[in-house]
Amino acid sequence: MIPVNQPLLDGNEKKYLLECIDTGWISSEGPFVKQFEDGFAARVRRRHGVAVCNGTAALDAAIEALGIGPGDEVILPTFTIISCIIQIVRAGATPVLVDSDPATWNMDTDQIEAKISSRTKAIMVVHTYGLPVDMDPVLDIARRYGLRVIEDAAEMHGQTYKGRPCGSFGDVSTFSFYPNKHVTTGEGGMVLVDDDSLADDCRSLRNLCFQPHKRFVHERLGWNLRMTNMQAALGLAQLERLDEFVARKRHIGARYSAGLADLPSARLPLAGTHYADNIYWVFGLVIDEEKGMDAEDVMKRLASEGVGTRPFFCPMHQQPVLRRMGLFENDRHPVAELMYRQGFYLPSGMALSDGDIDRTIEAVWKVLG
Ligand SMILES: *Cc1c(COP(=O)(O)O)cnc(C)c1O
């Protein structure tokens, strides 16, 4: 079976990990954490990086640090991972959803302004699968209405929007370092901000809101979201190779695109837009409904050809857990609904060989050609 994801860990990962063991620095107090934070923040041109235990935790901290709570509304795409919405809901705020753009698979920025109310506090953008959200209209709306921007850049390590790094656009921006992300720490995440006091808040929230002078006296409820020195060791070694990783993903994307360009029955990822070239975090396909097969059918057939796949996101307005809470009763987002029914992605991991790509292309032709 060709795995849907496999990381590449053959740089300095082992060396730095051994250093953790040899020195005894394994907790979040170890020196790699700060080095990884500084290195990653510099890469996305932010003043502060706050390493946390995963990308979901980074989003939780972002929502809490911005003071989003009861009565507030946050506008976000329906087509995303549950991580984006959990803390909005838990904090007692109201998520307000927008549909996707069928060409880029990102949130349709034309739908944002109509969703703004007197309670809107923030817009959360989620760069999805390989192309960034069109940021200029989002930033313009945010400025005009005085809204905060949260940027989930989990899938965009090394990507740029009009030449500026993804992860540099939000009042708070977040990354994940799960093993299917360009840079992995096994589990891990980071919050990126420029504002000093927001950075202090995020650091405090990460560390149980211990106080510097009265450690065990708490003015606020935080979490333990700390990243270990071992995770940061991996991250540092991975970060050294980010350019190589981005080039590798673009190579995978180009090879799939060439091999599948003439496929009659599926939409492929756009190679680029006027503001960015695709970074192909994953290589997705959206099957035409006229084909009479949905993503599940095709994924099953590909599995029997030895090709691993993963379904596209299930939109937030179709999540049973959220609907049971009374959310999104009247929401319809036809583009995201179709992407969920008809979309999935092919093996896209860093360790994927050209031979595996070619075998996958052959299997896709066999199933869909
Ligand atoms: C992976 C991912 C997350 C969650 O990150 P974890 O580290 O798995 O918690 C959040 N948002 C997006 C867009 C992601 O791709």
C-alpha cells in the first residue's frame, strides 16, 4: 500500500534528539524550544513564536488570547478541520460560516462582508490544501470593520501570499507540526504574533497561567500546552530543510498534475493564482458528480489498487456534534458540501517516491479514466 503520508526524518533529527538525551534536557525548559520558536518566527517574519503541543492547541490559545467569548461572533470557512471551531464554541462565542470557492477550495472571501454583524469580533482564515486564502480583501474588510484576523497556516509552511510569508497575516497566526505537515515535530504547533502583550498572554495561557512572582496564584485559567525539548529538536532539524521540503512537494504536485491533466472526470488543484503558486500540501481531486461515483467509492477502488487516500474535510455545518447544539440549522454551503461528497486526496507525503507517484497516477486512470 502506498501510504497517504510519510515524513522525511533523515537530516539532523537524530543528532538533536540524542543531544536531548545526552544532556538530560527533555522538558519544555530545554534550549531547543526557544531556538525553534525564534527560527520559525524569523522564517515567517513575526516578532514572537510560542511553541505549543499541537496545532489545535495553538488555535485554542489564539481564541482565548484575543478575548473571544460569549456574545462574540467569529466568521470562518465551513470547509475546515474541527480544530478551528472547538474553542470558539467552548468559549461561548458563535461561529458564523462561509462557503468555499470552487476553484481554490479556500473560503469565498466575497461572502464575508454580508456575514458581519455588530457582534462580529474576528475573521478566521484557513489556508487550505496548498493555496492561500486571498488575503487582501480579508485584510481590507477587517480594517474597515475593526475586526481581528486569526490565520490558520497549518498547511502553509513555506508558502507565500504575494511574496509575503503565510503566517505573517493574522493578529494571531497558527501552525501545526503534525507528521503530515511540511515541518513536523511528531505532535506540535506554534502561535505567531507581533504584539508583545499578546505574546505574553499566549505564553501564559500555554503554561497554566503561572505568575512570574506568585507561581501558584492564578488570575486566569490556562492550559498546559507546552512543547517538549524533544519535539523542538525534531522541529529545528526539519526547519533547516523547509525550502527543500517545499520544492519536494511542488515536484510531487507537478508530477501528479502532468500525469492526471487529461483525466476527464475530476477537478485537480489549481497550479496557482495571481497571488501564489500551489504548494501542494496535499494533492486533492474532486470527482465530477456526472461520473456517478462519490469520493468514498473511488477511495475504496484505489485502496484495492494499493493506493492510500484521505477524504476531504466534512464541513462544520454538517457536523453532528455542532448541529445537536442547535448550530447551523439553516446553513447551506453547496460548494463545501460537494467538496466533501466528491473530494479526497492522494498520497502526498514528503517521502513519496516518483515511482509511487507514477503507480498512483496509473491507478487513478484505471479507476476514473
Ligand atoms: C493539521 C491542522 C490543524 C490541527 O493541527 P493538530 O496539530 O493536528 O492539532 C489545524 N488546522 C489545519 C488547517 C490543519 O491542517
